[in-house]
Amino acid sequence: MQVSLGTLIAQGISFFVFIWVTMKLVWPPLVKAMAERRAKIADGLAAAERGKSELEEASTQADSLVRAARDQAAEILEQANRRAANIEAEAKSDGERERERQLTAARAEIEQEISRARDELRGQVAEIAITSAEKILGREIDAGKHRDILDKLAAQI
Amino acid sequence: MASENPSASEYVLHHLTNFSVGEGIWTLHVDTLFFSWLTGIFFVTVLWLGARTATAGIPGKMQNFVEMLVDWVDNSVKETFHGPRDFIGPLALTIFVWVLLWNFLDLIPVDWVPMFAYLVFGFEYTRIVPSADINAPFALSISVLLLIIVYSIKGKGFGGYGKELLTHPFGSHPLLWIPNLLLNVVELLAKPVSLAMRLFGNLYAAELIFVLIALLPAWILFVPGSAWAVFHILVVPLQAFLFMTLTIVYLSLAYEKH
């Protein structure tokens, strides 16, 4: 244990030299970097928080938009359905009318056709009857004389 | 080596003698200064490498390590010292890392460096642990004493500090000025003495024990040697930490108004 003033003083000076170097070269950049990083992290956290609330807001907005769109779609669908039903009903009644009309027309035509055929048939029957009678009787029947019989016959057909 | 086959006491004494230049009180302990500067330049370089490219972005491994250290020291200072830390921070960091490295030199087997210095450079004596040379711890603690005085004046003003020296702790009666001053001076001087002696005592004792263990036969030497080294690993950072913390406490006591 030798006390040496020279060593003591030189060592003390060295001490201050190293403190000075640390103070100039080491301490400030690191403290500054750490402070900056702290600020950056705080900013980042704040931004994240802000982003989160913005997201929440946006999602509620989106929800309401979707709901509105759904409502609108439902309304449109209902309208379309109503419209389709109307059109269908209209078409049905149109068809019904048309069918009725065509049916009546067809009936009338058939009626006409029938009566025409009947008239024709009547004439022919009369003729057939006369011819048959002629053949049976072997002589001519005077159509004028037996008009009343023939007419009665024809009317029965 | 002093002789080829030294006796035990010669061996121990040899290990406790510094490589000195000069005579009397102005002797320079070259080995203490050399290893102080070696460790000092080493730690300043390492810290500088980490700080050189320090960014606020993602830190590299080096920056991370250095930041951890700086942050820890900064927090230690912040907890105790309530004032600007532009100087106290680097001071605390320097004390901690420097003393830590000094103390770590104690874990190098006691004969390696002296033997190397003797064989390569022909140096008769080499002591590598600055903290086991009383001058190094006292150089630090006396520097701290000067800083205590500087910070007392900075914190309380010249008059305020003078008044405190004269009127505390007994009272402000003029008759009490002398006892107050005496007590304050004793208290002031006790701080660097306790600071330096605590570090020196621990490391000197540890070194002595390592030297004594080195005297044991080679086949058993490593058992107590490694056991003591493991124990000493606890002492190494503890003493560095204590020196730093007590320095901060003393300076904060000096700086704060009562």
C-alpha cells in the first residue's frame, strides 16, 4: 500500500478525461436516441389508438350503410313482386278474355257449320227419300204433290 | 521475478509491489496508470461504437447493449439526483464501467500478466488491478469530493453552502460555528475515505487471497482458486455499483437544499 501523489493526480486527471469523453461522445447521442424512440413509440401508440377509433367509426358507418342498402333492396324486391303479380293477373285476365272470345267465335262458327250441314243434309234426305220411294213404288212421285210429307220428314231429321 | 525460487512472503510481496517510476511522493505507478488507461480506452471505445450510429429507429445489437447500460445508469441517477443529468449521468456511467473493468482484471490468474511482462519486456513488477492500488480508488473518491463541493455551491450558492457548514447540525449560535464546521469537515472527508477504502479493501483483500491461493500446490490450486473467483464475481459488479450509487447519493445530498 504505497501512497503516490503522482499516481493519484494522474489517475484523477484520467478520470476526468474519461468522464469528458463519455459526456461528449457516448451519453448525448444515446440519450437523444432513446428520447426520440420514446416519443416515436408514444406517437405510434397514439396513432394506433386513433386508427382503432376511426376503424370503429367506419365499421358502424358501414353497418348502417349495409342496413340501408338491405332495406332498399327489400323494398325494390317487394315492388318488383307486386309488379310481377299485377302483370300476371293482367295477362291472366287478358288470356281469359281472349279465350272467351275465341271460344265464342269458334262456337258460332261450329253452330253455323252445323246448321249449314243440317240444311244440306235435309235437302239430301229429301232427295234420298224421294229416290227411295220412287224405287219402292216403281214410279215417279210428284214432288209437288207430296211436298207436305217430304217437308214433315225433313223437319223430323 | 525477484529471485528464481522466492519464499512465500517474497512471492506475496512481489505481487503487491507496483511498477514505479520516480522517487518519493511523486512516484508514478506505471502499471496502475497503464491498466487504467487500457480499460478506460476499451470501455470508451465500446460505448462509442454503440453510440456512434445511434438511431431512434431499431437499434443494432451494439447500440442495444450500450443503451441498456446508459438507460440503467440514467434511471439510477434519476431516482436519486433531482437536477440536470448532463454531467452526473456520464460521471456515474464512467465510474461504474471503469471500476467494473478494473475489478474484472482481478479475475485474471495472478501470475499471467506479471510473468508475461517479465518475460517479454523484462518488467520486474506488474500489478494489473488498479482498484487494488490505493491511489486509484482515492483518485476517484477525491475527484468525487471535489465534485461534492462544486455541487454544494451550485445547488445552495456560495453563501448558502457556507451558512450550512457553519450552522448545521447544532444551530446558528456563533459559539456553535466552530463545532459545526469541524463536524461538517469530518463528515465531508469521511465520504471519500469510506468510498475509496470500501473499494480498495475489497479488491486488495481479494487480490491477496488469489495470491495466497497461487502459493498452493498446482494440483489443488484450481479448487479454491475457482471457488474464490466465483465468489469474487459477485464482488466485482457490487463494488462498482456501490461506488457509483454512493457517488450519486453524495452529489444529490450536496446539490439539494435542506
